[in-house]
Amino acid sequence: MKRTAVLVGGLALVLSGLGATLSPAVPAAQAAIPTMTRSEIVARAESALGLMYKWGRESWVPNLGTGVGTDCSGLTLKCWEVPRTMLYQEEDGENATIRPRYTSYEFYKCSGPWSALSSRSLLKEGDILAYSNGSSGHVVIYAGGDAWNSPVVYEAPGFGQAIRRASRYLGSEYLPRRRSAVLETSQIILDNPTAKSVGGSDIAGNWTRSTSNPGYYGDNYQTQAATSATAWARWTPRFPTTGYYNIYMRWTSGTNRASSAKVTVNSRLGQYTRSVNQRINGGTWYLLGRYPFNAGYSTGSGSISIWATGANGYVVADAVKFVPTQ
């Protein structure tokens, strides 16, 4: 199902079947940016932890702590997926080609697809706090905690320091901002642009993007031909609480798809291996099973991957959903 904003009188309507709303309303001139969940923003920020600060850049290899580095605005533009949908895994390196290359000043002045919040009390996970005095500034991603004094934030602090998740004091000069086209949902949903992929031919190893078959979630899906080489796509959420979660996967089906694509689930009790038949059940949330996870973020004990290695057809990486259960 394609995620689109439905607006009546400037208000976002509830999206049927997802228990979700889009907030705030998206101005027509900014409607081209993709819809994101807060879970996606946080997952991207987590993947940058440990990377060193680099002024004017936004380059990191997810979960490896490598890449040229990023500054505060670069961290936000990739976690917020502005202005391009596949920014997360693209490596622009020393000579950044992202246009527009939003700075802390633009985030502060709302010169992009985001808007001001009237109070810091309205902050939600994935929103930002921005400051600028006209000549210098800073922007951080809100993660929770005391919004007024010492919130928990993701930030690129400055020269010689690593990207971090920390609680720290931020004065009243830091103003709250919210990205347009945020899908408000209590479910953890990660779309294909937020999957770390290996073995693809698209930018920076992404699998090939496609909209050929209907039934995909979001703006597109990614696909990879069967291969004997290493080729996988992995989604890693940040779990809010320890417990059991039902995992759902989504794909588009077709006769050229793999009938037994390998799926691995890294849980707190070890790795589970499953297989899915992508020739059927396309365009639905397919229940893969119920698995235990610890609170927090860990690729080794809190992720799910789908493999094109050894498959017998094309493998689709579209979207995954994690729903807490008893």
C-alpha cells in the first residue's frame, strides 16, 4: 500500500488499517518528499553512532562507524530523508553532491519540508531542536526525556567528537521543528530505504529500486537477482521495550520471484532462519513469526535480513513491521 497524505481542510486524516495519522499537513510544494515513520528516523540515527564529526559532510556506512563523517545538519538530512529518498546509504564523500544541502540555519528558519512546533512540550521522537544566531548554529534529533532542559538527543557534537546519543542541556534558544509527512503510528515500520543492503548495483550497494509490480509499501521496493555472492538487505529497529514482537514482512509477488528466499532473524536468544515464498502473498503484511528482543538497538540481536544469496529467483526487500505481543 502506497503511503500518501490525504488532506481535508489542511488536516491529516487517519489512514485506514494502520491506526496512523500524518502530521503535520504537508504543503503542496513539499509533497514530493517520502513519508517516514519515527522508527525509521531513529534507526538511521542509531546506525551513525560512533562515526566521527566532519564539517559539511553527511557520509557514513551504516553500523560500521566508517565513512567520511557527518556534521549536525548532515546527520539530520540523512535521518530525515531530505531531499532524496535514498540518502541513507548513499556515500557522497568529500565532494558532497546533495542539493539542496540543508544547514542548521535552514532547519532553524524552517526553509524546507518541515515546520515549527509551538512548544517543546510537543516534541516526539524523531523531531529536532535547532539553533542559529545567523553565523553559527546547531541541530539535534530528539530521542526522548525532558524536552525542556536536558533531552536525550542524537547529535554530531563537533570537531574531534563522535556522533552520540546522550542527555544534555539545551537552552531555550533551541527551537522545536517537525518534518513534514511523518506517519504517526505506534507500530515499528521500516521501509526499504532504511534497510542496509549489500550486493546491489544501485548507489552505494543498494539493491535496484523498482515500482514495476503493484502492492509495495511506500514509494518503491528494492530487488536483487539470485546470486552466489553475498547479497542481503537488513532492517534494524530500536526496540522501546524488552519482550516478544510479531514480525511482518512485505513484498511484491511475481512468477520470477524466489519461492524460498532465506530470512534470518537475530534475536536475544540467537539467530533463527526462515524462508518466504515471494511468488505469492504479495501486497500484504505476511506474519513471519514471534521473536524475543531486548530494548535498544543491535544488529547482532535485534535485526532481520533477507538474502538473495542462493535464491531461485528475484528477491524483494520492501518493508518490515514489528508489533509487540504478549
